[in-house]
Amino acid sequence: MQSYGQHVSVDGKQMNVSIQGQGEETVVILSGFGTAAPALDFKPLIAELSPYYKVSM
């Protein structure tokens, strides 16, 4: 599996985070239900939000 996004340290472990958009406010999308590719599943929503917000997933 090819990595995407950037790695950030959370509680001593590495978490893969995708950040898009340039807005001053940040929207954090918390995926769940075992989705294998959340950045792809939520791509349409991220595309709608990213012109106005910084979107993190």
C-alpha cells in the first residue's frame, strides 16, 4: 500500500494525515466503520470544503 498525506506523532505513534485546503478555519473529518481508503471515500466532500477550509483527515 502506498502512503499518502503526512505522518504526525500522536501519543508516541505515527498517524497518517491528509491535509488539503488553505482556509483559516480547520475541519477535521474522522472516518470510521473500517473504511480502507478514507481519503478516497471522502474525496468529493473534501473537494467541496477545501476552497473555504483547511480539511484534515
